[in-house]
Amino acid sequence: MGAVGWQVKLLRNASDVSADHQILKSLGEAAKGFYFPHNYDPWCRNDPVLVLWHWGNCAVHLYDVDVRKSARREFLQADGYYCDTPLEIQWAPAGKLLAITCNGHVQILDTSGKDVASVSVRHPKYEYPRVFWWPDGKLILIVGRKSKKAKTRLSIFDSTSGRLLGITDFDPLDLLPYDQAAYAGIKRDRYSLNIGGGTRSVGYLLDTWSRLEFDIDQCVLRGTVYRPVGPCEKGESDYTCAARESSIEVTVRA
């Protein structure tokens, strides 16, 4: 459950040229390397720029491999402290924009590390939105909910201005309904879902997507959520039920 690091190796014509790039040695400590977010797309599509996140502080390094220079950009909160480590770091599939998902906002930068746009995102504690690029890089899609009592929504933003262009419900309770009353005893903050193989998962995964995927070629958004497949049963202390994943796909039109 801890954070993951990675080591960077650069190859040119099948030869390791990492030693020629001092930044890899100075920033990527041998024991730690660089921080590896859950969703990470390190290479810019249009320029030879590699995005690296340094362990020591909330700073992103946009390293131009050709000229061997790095643009450094720190992320600070309003109180002056460093932000949490990013959840996602993704280059646009076309163009030269980078989306970094942090706690409470999505920051979009250019290849020099300058701010292009910022989108504030409200979300429950420890429940973070998913961010996806539109194929042309001109839009970003954000899927999430403002609170645990709110519906999950799909929001579309202009990637260069941060302006909201559209919003629609994308809530698992609407798209994949089930008999909620029959499972009212399932506590959301306990490992009350028996998902097979002797494994349990938390009950709140009945209310929110366990996985979200965006097929960028087909512009299809896929959501996966747990649904009960057996009766609600009283255990030693709490109610439990067997549950399995169910999925739905929708085509997104922007």
C-alpha cells in the first residue's frame, strides 16, 4: 500500500546513455529513484520531454532530453507547505500539455513548467477523481463526486482555460441499480463485501466505481462497480454479502 518508485534508464540506438544525463543521477537517488504515481504517462508526445517527480519535495521536473535541461516547478498549498504527492501525471495524447492530478485540483502545465490552466475539484477524503484526456488534447474529462452523498458526475473542461464545458451524471447507482433496501445493513466503512478467493473489500464500493477506464480510440468510458450476488448475512459483528464486479460502457461525445 506504500508509494512506488522507479529508476530511469535512457536508451539511444539500443545503447544505454543514462550516464550522459546528470539529472538522472542528481535527482534520482539510487535507493529511491523517482516517484511513480498510480496513473503515469512520462513522455510528451510532441517533444523529447520527460516528466519526473522528485521524492524530496512537491516538485516536478520537465527534462528536455535533447538539450539536457530541466524546468522545475514546485507545488505549494495556500499555507506555503508542499502539496501531497500527485495522484496522476499524464501528457496529452496530442499537443504539449501535461495534466497533474493533486488533492483538490488538476493542474495543467506546458513543457516549460508554466501554468496553463487549473481546475478545482471537490471530492470526499481519500476518494479521488479520475482524469482522462480527450484524443486531441483540447479537453480533459473528470469523473468523481463532491461528497459521499452526492452523485458521481462526468465533467468536461477546456484544457487551455480550465472552463467547464459540460457536466452529466455518471453514477453507478443509476446505471447499475440493485435492491439497496435489502443491503441496508452493509456498513460502508468495513470490509463487508466478500469478493471471492477469501478476499473482502470495503462496503463503500457499492456506491462508487472501483475502476474507471477511458478507451481513447473509441471515446468509450467504462465503469466497474461491485454488486451483491448473495443475501445480506449477519456475521460475528457486522452484516456481509457476496459481491462481484459489474461494468457498463458509454460513448462520450464532446
